[in-house]
Amino acid sequence: MVLSANTEWEIRANGTATGAGGFVTGASGTDYSQQDAVHSTRTDIVIDATTATNITSAADPFAADDVGNLINITSGTGFTAGRYEIVSQAAGVATLDRVVGTVSSTGGSGVLGGAATFLDATFEAMVAGNTAHIAADATHTLTAAISVAKDGTDSSPIKVKGYNTTRGDEPEGADRPLIAAGANSIAFDNYWQIRFLSVTTTASEGLGQDNAGAFHQCKVVNTSGSGSRSAIQIGSNARIILCEGQATNGRGLECGSNGVVYGCYLHDSSDGIYAYTSDSMSFINCITDTCTVGINIGWSGASGNKVINCTLYNCATGALMSDTNPLFMNNIIDNCTAGISASSVVNGAFLDYNNFSNNTTDVTNVTKGNNDTALDPQFTDAANGDFTIGTNLKAKASPTPSFPGGLTNNFLDIGAAQREEAGGGAAVTTATFVGF
């Protein structure tokens, strides 16, 4: 056996490195993980003489309330260190989810209950389907890198959720847990979903993971003086939703292929979005602000990238591309030296319903669409990150005024920030990008 997929983990800055940190949802015992201090420490653990999943402690016999809690076996000759679930208890004997060592071993030490801390070893102990709750109780300061080799699965990802005061409260802005990573990177393997975290870093990769993962409502600021460093980095088949990234001399977001970037704010970076070798990425309702390159899909082998309803503002180059057949629709490209630029002619590029304004050069080696405009977007306060538009671009996006056939009316604004009208609809809001 392994740990239950229903294990819920508690990670706190005020927890302990050896805290067991978990409880199985639905178990009959009492959850002792949601507290800073450990619930109990045993130094006289004995493995049963015939059954290597059973343990006892003469000084502190196991009780019914312990069932469902994790116990962290930290040391002992003949013991395998690690976190185990207490599956059941009878007459002071605890049955664990798997073999804990060699039968008849004595003198084992273990900790039951108590929150764990933000360490690589904590995440390595998790299994597919687990959820880790990260508390905003204090700053989580890293002293070592996080490089998690453990995978979730397609149907059972491992979820990491920040919270402010109550699990599930979905904190925004400064209410999210702060991970002060320093020069340490934070990297997960495949099929992790990371939500509601704020990270400061100077590492080459601030917050990252391999393939098929998701970041949601995360903010990462990389202040390294070195170039080509990333705030957020993720591989292929990923989803990056409502995130904020800034890398002083690097990339706000670096991504692979076949994924979606939605509602993100990438700013004050060398590259806002770096998708240089990416294929079939979708960038929707994103803002890149004050970057050398807003969106970089400049590799000549790239294909099929889509930029839709984005705002590219105050960049030396709004979009740098050599993609063979990209799509640019419903975007605002404003106050850039070069709006959309390719190093050589890209005949397969499709541009339409974009608004080009205040640029030195709107397009290079690509052709504007018949419905592109050149109107002042009337940003509310672009200098301070408010890209809400005025009335000029109201309902100017495609398709308007109706879908083909003329039976369904549709009214969209150009750019990332849709106007909120009186009695507005119930779509997911992206009105507030900065700080979320």
C-alpha cells in the first residue's frame, strides 16, 4: 500500500520540519495536522514480531483518535524513515499503510500530527490525488531548493493551495502565502496544480514545473540581476491562469507547447512571455507591460500559436514572431516601438480586429487585417497598470455584431480588459490584473 489519495496536508511557516503534516479525509480519528506543534513524539516504537506494518509504544500507546493521522518515522535501526498513515488501531497497536521496517526492530522515533514546513521532503512524500494546504501564517523562508520528482497523474493531480485564514478561502494579493525563496528555485514534476501562492526569488527558475501542470492565481517576482532567468516556468500541456510574473532581467513567463495562458499580467521583464520554441499555445486576455519583448514566439520553427484579446503595452517589441501560421485577433498593441515584428515575411500569419496605436511601427513582415483599427484605447491609467479601456474600442472585437448566419448577437471589446457595463454578465472577471 501507499499513502491514501485522500490525504490532506498542512504546511505552515510556524510548523516543524519533522511535523507529520497530514490527515486522511473521512478517517475516524481526530485531525492533529492543523496545528503548529506536533501532537505527540515517541522514541520507543517497536515493530511487531510478525507483522511489519504494526507498531507499538509502551510509553504512549496508540489510541483511536490517532487513526487517519500521519506519523513521521524519523529514525531507528531497522526502521524506514518516512511518513505513514495510521490505518487502524486496536489495543494500543497501530496498523500503518505499508511496511515500516524489519520485524522486531525497537527504539524507533516518530512524530504524530503537527503541520509540516515548505520543504522538498514534504512534497516528495505526497502521492497522486493529495492536496497540500499552504498557510499564510508567516513568511515561508527557504534555505534549500525545492525540486520535487514526485508526479501526480492526469486524473489525479497533486494540488497545492494557498490559504489566508481558512482552507479554501482563495486569497488574493498580499493575503496569499509568501514564499521567500531567495536564490532557491521551486520546481515540481508533472501533473501538479499550484494555486494562490506569492513567490520572491533570484533563482534561474523561480516557480516551475514540468508538463501537464497548472498555475492559478500565483505571483512570482524574480529580481535577479542575471539575464534569461524566469519568474514562472512550465512545460507543455500546461494551464497558467490569472498569474502575475516579473523578472527584472529575464522572462515573466516561460512556457512550452500546447497549453493555455489566460488572464495573466507579465510586466517589467526582458520578455513578458517567452514561448520561443512553442507550438500551438493560446494566449488569451493577457497583458504584457513595459517589456523588451511582450510576447516572444520568435523561433522560425514555431507553429500555430494564438494571441487573442491581449494588451501589449509599452514594449520595445509588442510581439516578436517567426511562427509560420500564428493568429492575432482582438488585441491592443499600444505605445511600442515595434508592434508585431517578424525577421522575415510570414505569409501564413492571420491578423484581424487588432488595434494599433501610438507605435513607432505597427507591423514588420506581416500584414494587417481588413478590420484592424488605429484608435486611442483610452486606458484608465496605463502607467499604473490599469488597462481598462474607454468607449473607443467598445464592441469592436470580432465577431460583431453577430456570428455567421446572423442569428446570435455578440459584443466583445478589443484587448485584455473587457468593460463592465451596467447589469453586466457573469463571465469570469479579469478586471483587476495587478496584484489580483
